[in-house]
Amino acid sequence: MATTQFDLDSCLLCMTARSSKLFAKKFNLALQPFGLTKSTWTAIYYIDKHEQINQKTLAELLGIKGPSLVKIIAQLQLAQLIKVTPSPVDKRERLLTLTPAGLTRLTDGLPLAEKFQQQVTHGITQADLDIAATVMTQMLENAEQF
Amino acid sequence: MATTQFDLDSCLLCMTARSSKLFAKKFNLALQPFGLTKSTWTAIYYIDKHEQINQKTLAELLGIKGPSLVKIIAQLQLAQLIKVTPSPVDKRERLLTLTPAGLTRLTDGLPLAEKFQQQVTHGITQADLDIAATVMTQMLENAEQF
DNA sequence: AGTCAATAGTTAGCTAACTATCTATTTGTG
DNA sequence: CACAAATAGATAGTTAGCTAACTATTGACT
């Protein structure tokens, strides 16, 4: 057996993988009745927040790459939750806005997202949550550098 | 625009997704010279740690499902880093052990994993890391329940 | 003005995970 | 003991992300 102090079981990095997978699964499940997924719901959340947004910016906000967004946009467009208009300023861009139906769907989903977050963070003090967020932010910054 | 206090940007749940993706990418990159991936390296780590382990237990430790492990096992077996023997006790089980080459590969990769972890957690106090780990553990427990 | 590099988005094809379903074996119960 | 339920692992097919390579457009620099 290899001798080392290194212990994967107590590894924060491993925990993030586990967490993100589990959270995504549960959140997707919760959104299923709305006909949305974590990705599509988060997309309309950010489209609404920015009123008007292009795909590149949205992809960055969602933490995915451009090509991954294409299918999400197509789904939302098919469901008539968003409207896609060519930018008058830059013909390469497509500007995304919510349709009234899209806004309704977002609004319906919001309490669910809030409830989800509350359930997940139940029993944890705000102070500890803040520290955890700071730690995660720092780790992300560190990892991005190398 | 939907009116809400809810803010995805400051959302710990979203950060875990970003983190796990980035960490996996960087760690995979670091392991590339060894001909291993995050999954295969973590697998041999746990196989070594348990001396002898079946696929079900290993999958749980890796945080993946049985079918996902099958290909990883095949790769490790092909690279002659592990040995697969049918369990004498239960003919359904296959017991996994490291070959000498597997142990060498694990040992070679260990300093790299340690260094990786140090780099990512650089500039964060141990106290804060502990709190973050506790917070993550609690969130995982909470999420598992519903 | 003309060309060349950069940018927004798309398409095609890959990967690593997943679920559902299958076989072989084991366990537990009438 | 026999048979039903559970368990270990494999297979097939799906998914959500990725990279690489493409088109169309824009911007920058002679």
C-alpha cells in the first residue's frame, strides 16, 4: 500500500464533484413538473435578469461553452419561452428576450428555487455559508490560474 | 422582470458546479502525462487503500454508478494497472487489486495530487477550509434527504 | 479601400456520466 | 428444498457537456 498522508475522503475538491452532481439531479427533479431543467431554468433566469442578452454572455453566466448553449436555446425557443432577434447593431449576434410565457414560467419556478436553496442550506449559519462561499471563490480563482 | 431577492450569482450551489468542472479539467490535465484521468487515478487510489475491493463498493467511493465504472475498470485492466479476480466467496463479485505497475503509477501520481490540492487551497486558512468542508457535508446530507 | 485577425454562433463528432434492462448468482422464506 | 426477491456486474441507448472546425460578420491596420 502506498504510504501518504493524503486523504481523498476528506477532500473538499471531491466533495464539490459529489455536491454539484447531487444538486443538479435534485433540482432537475424539482423542475420536472415545469417542463424545465436546471440549464433551461437558469438560462431564462439570466435572460430575464439582463432583459436582453447575447449567447456568448449567457453561456459565460451559465458556466458552459457556446456550443452547449445552442441546444438549450433551441429548446427554449421551441417551447416559446424566449424570443430570438438578430441584433440591429451586430449582425453576428442574436439577442435573447423572454416571452410573456417565459416570464410566467420563470416566476413560477422562483419560489421552488428559493425553497430548494433553503432546504439544502438548512441548519447552517449564515456566517458559515459566507465563509464557505469565500473559500469556494478563492479555490476557483486559484484553480483558474494554473 | 421577475421581482425576487433570490440571486444565482451568489449561490453556493452554482459555485459547486463551476468548481467541480474546473477542478476535474485541471486535474485531468495534470494527470495526462501519467496516462491517467481523474477517474482512473481515483480508482487506483481507492483500490490500493482497500487492498481488495469489489466494483459496487468502488463505484460508491468514486461517487459514480456501476455502469460508469465498467469502462474505467476495462481501461485499468488493459493498462495492466489492476488485476481482476473472481471472488472465491461470491461468484458474482470481481475483486480488484493493484498490480505492481499499478502501485508504482499511484505512487508517482500522489505528489501531484497533493501539490494540486495545495495549489487550489493556497491562501485559505485551515480553519476556513474545515468550515467549508463541514458546510459542504451538511449540504450533501440535506440534499440527500429530499 | 483591402486584407487579415478576431468574434458570434453553428455543426459534427467525442466523452463520461446516466437510466433501464439483462444475466448470473446468492439469500431468504414458505 | 424450491422458488421469489435481492444483488453484482454488463450491455444498450440517452444525455449534457466538451473540442475542433466551419460560416458570417466585424474591426483594425496598412
